[in-house]
Amino acid sequence: MRKIIVKNNQVMSDEEAVKLINEGEYNLLPVIIEHYMSVIVSTAKGYLSAPYVDDAVQEATIALYNAIKTYDPQRSAFSTFASLCIKRAVIAFARKNGAQKNIPDELLSSLEDSEISDNSTPEALFIEKEDYNTLTESIKVELSEMEYEVLQLFLAGMTYCDIAKSLNISEKSVDNALSRIRKKLKK
């Protein structure tokens, strides 16, 4: 049973604090969140690389809040339950964003900024460049303006969350756009 210190140097257990929060003493909520912040951060750092830790910390903090709201003292200690909820939230976040985290920066580039490798003859280089330009134009014709912007940002290595913020749309809209892009480009 972990103990936390609240105002006026009063000491109480996590379970007591959670009970009081659920009874309406919301002033204890920041105290318990701060108390578990080291668990949240260390769990996030254990599963994710630096650019994703902050987003995972937010997800885990929401999971901690949900743990406070759904905690049943008959089943386990709060610290055990909270740690499990935090870990599950971080793992879910890592799975959702995992495909992006291991791509080296030097492999990420914009479709327009991509250069064609040097071939042995000028004719081959010209043909490849024409093929590339034709492909780029075909993609632009097939996709809506928003879909093309989403594709560019996705190819630049941005996460769904970052793309959504950049284009001022929801993450679900980004996911839907990428699904449509995949279908259209498979043709």
C-alpha cells in the first residue's frame, strides 16, 4: 500500500485518496496523478523512443484517471491496478504508432523531393525521371487534395496525431484518408 502526502502534511494511502476523489474531492486528483507520474514516464520510456514518449504519457495519464474512476478495492491494491492500466495504455499506444517509430530519418523524404538514382546512360535517367513524373501526376489525379497532403505527410514519417494537428483534422480522418489512398493506389 503506497502512501501519498496531501496538503497540510496529511498522509493517506492511494486507496483512501481514490475513494475521496470518487466521492467528489477532486482537489486530490492532481496529487495522485503527480504521485504516479514517475511510473507513467518510466513505462512510456520503456516501450517507446523519444518522439513518442510525450504522447504516450498523455495516453497513460488518461488511463490513470480511468483507473481512479473504475477502481474496485475488493479486487486488488490501487497501485497494482493503476500500474496495469498505465502499462496497457502505453502498449496500446506503441502498437498503434509502432510502424512509424523504427524508420530511420534518412529514409524519409517527400515524394516531390525524391531524387532518381544516377543510371549509366542519360537516356535511362531521362526515362526514369519521366516515369517518376508520370507516377507522381497519376497519384495527384487519383487523390483529392486532402488525401495527397495526408500522403505527403505520412511519407515524411509523421504520425497520425501529427498529421491531424498539421492539417487541422481528426486522427480518424487521417486514418480514413490513408485507407482511401491505399485503395485508390492499388488500382
